[in-house]
Amino acid sequence: MNDSISDARRLVRLLKGLACKVNLIPLNPHEGSGLKRPSDAVVSAFQKILTDSSMTALIRKSKGQDILAACGQLRGRFSGGQPPIPLF
């Protein structure tokens, strides 16, 4: 959705002059979202635009995708109602 080369260049312009670090977190697909995870090549190309502009950009590796517990997945899974109360 926002992983194109033009999106990367726009982000460089937006953050120009700011000391910051960008964490790139590829989408973890889940049932009902209708969105797809970008390829590794697309994520790397996005990162290269940022790093070529002297920005720090890290690609975050996802954990929990296999059990639908990765970033964004739980909310998507329970969007129709209240999520269960966690047990400690």
C-alpha cells in the first residue's frame, strides 16, 4: 500500500533534516485484510532509497506470524468483537 519507490522518496523528503531511524516492518498478511506482504526485493529497494539518502533504515524481522500473533494480526482477527482477556 505504501511501499513504492515514490513512497520511499516522499518519506526522504518528509524526514529531511530530522535525526531519526526508520523501522521497516513488512505487513503480516491475515485473513480478511485483503492486503499482501511485499516481496523481500520491494522492501530492500525501499530501504536502499532511504540509506542512499543517509538515513538509518532497518528491516524488522517478524516473529509470531505462524500463529497470527505478529504486528497487526490480532487486531485484524478480532475486529468484529472484543479480543479475549489475556491470562497471565
